[in-house]
Amino acid sequence: MKIKYRSYVSRTVILMLICSTSLLAQKNEKPVRESIEWLDVWMPNTNDSLLPRILLIGNSITRGYYPEVAKIMEGKAYVARLTTSKSVGDPGLLKEIDLIMSYYKFDVVHFNNGLHGFGYTEEEYGKAFPAFVRKIREKAPHAKLIWATITPVHTQADMKILDPKTDRIKVRNKIALDYIATQKDIRVDYLYELTINHPEFYEGGDGTHPNASGYKALAEKVAGALSAALDEKKQ
């Protein structure tokens, strides 16, 4: 009996060591990063509490339409932004959200991610996406959440031609929407659908970032989604 018991204990210890080593390897796994990483945060009206507070989470596209959104929402809400090059799948993104969202209570969070981090596969993006949403929920448990679909990328030579990255964006959008569908309380702001048939929104640019008319259209769409969320929160 003692021999059998020792054998059982030995196997258990070995299994525990294997699991511990595996977890350690996962923790030490190097994030996939771009050659330049950035974080741009803007928090207005930090000492005021009269109006609801909104946070836009996204990348440089979000940063581009942010000023017009803030202008449209003036008098209705204080609009902040957390724009970053970090991708879903990078633990740094969750750390940034954790830090910035710890400063204030947000009533609405409009979030987007997917135009960076193409070093991650779509399978990896999908596995990490739930943690992205959970972190936002953790930091703003009573906020109305709005997922914004990822906008397309055009070739710089001809804005009527989509860049091959757009095929990956379509997959990422489906991954996100499939997960969002399981979360009954999250609205969707269809920014991809707004821009996909409007190459004129990108004319004169790099194919990724809209021009002034494109940003205006996006801002109006985002502001409409934010206003609807605020109205729903009042009910």
C-alpha cells in the first residue's frame, strides 16, 4: 500500500510541476508588439460631476473622431478618451484600461479594438476578447457598454480597393459580434457598415484613417449611439 501511495503522490507532484511550468511559460510569454507603441489619454472636466461621464476606448480612428463627438455631446456629457496601439491579446491593454478607468466612474463606455496587433492570429484575438470585455465591466460595472465594429482599410493607391487586412478585420468583427451576442446588454455601433461603401471618406489619406468628412460621419454615428445609451440609462 505504501508503494502505491508513494507512486500516486509522485505522479501528482509531477503533474503539478508540469501545470506550474505551463502557467509560468504563459505568464512569461512575450507580448506581440509593434515597433512603436503609444497611449494617448484625455480626461476633461475632471473636477465636475454635473453631467454623466463617457469613455471612448479605441485607437487612432477613435482619437480622430473624438473632438467632434465631444463637441456634439457638449452639455449632455463629459467625454474622455483612452486611445492606444495595444491590441486585444496584449496584457498591456488590460493594464492600461485598469489604470485609466480607476480614476473616474463612467456611465457609458464606447469601445473598439482590432486595427492593431496583426501579429496575433484571429484565433488568439478571439480567445483574448472576453477578457477585454470583462476588464471594462469590472471597472465600470454599472455603465452602458457599446462595442464599435472595426473600420475597413483601403489601399492607398485606390480607395475603392480594400487592403487585404480588411479580410482579417471582417473575421475579427465576426468574432467580436458573436461574443457580444452572448452579452445581452451590450449595444453595437456599426462603424464598419457605415464606412465600407464610402471610399470617399478616405480620399486623400492613407487608406486607414478617414478624411475630415469621414471623421464627421463617424462622430455623428458615435454621438447618436452615446445619446441613445444615456437616454436608456435615464429610464
